[in-house]
Amino acid sequence: MAGKYEIYKDKKGEHRFRLKASNGQAILASEGYSSRKACDNGIASVQRNSVVDAQFERKEAKNGKHYFVLKAKNHQVIGQSEMYESESAMENGIKSVMTNGPTESIAEAS
């Protein structure tokens, strides 16, 4: 099973997506979008940008955990990872997004 995008509405009624790896684990989460069309555009941006290592910004939180954000060519953040205990775990997360990001599999969350 390949990775997939799951689209859902949050408590505020905004459209969001999460990219899930083939094992079902969420590996990238989006911001909230006001419309489904904008959310679809966000997915398209991840599909394009997730294959370019330079589009990933590696970060360290104040608590010492590591995470990354994926940025579009215009430098706008289009997704953020979970927090990782180590830098190497974060790098594995980036590799997973690079592998699964181009997928065209999109589903509504149930």
C-alpha cells in the first residue's frame, strides 16, 4: 500500500490534510484552509515540492525535539511534521515524505 492524503474538516470547519505513509502513520500535516479547493491546491504543492530536499526546513524546538516544515517555492509553509526525539528520526521522516508525497491517492477521512 502506498501513502495517501487524507482530507478532513477541523473543529473550526477549516479543510486540512495529512499525508500518511504506507503504514498509516501521519508524516505531514497541513494548515487550515477556508475551502476544499485551497486544500486541494495545498496537496498539489506538496506533491511538487516534497521531492526537493532543499524545500525542507529542519528545525529544533525549545524542548530539544526535532521537526521539519515543507515549504513551497515562494517560501510559504505547506506542511509540518510531528516532533521527533532525534535528528536521525527526523531525517527518516523527511525521506518518508519525499517517498510518499508525490502520491495521487487522496481520500476523505471518515
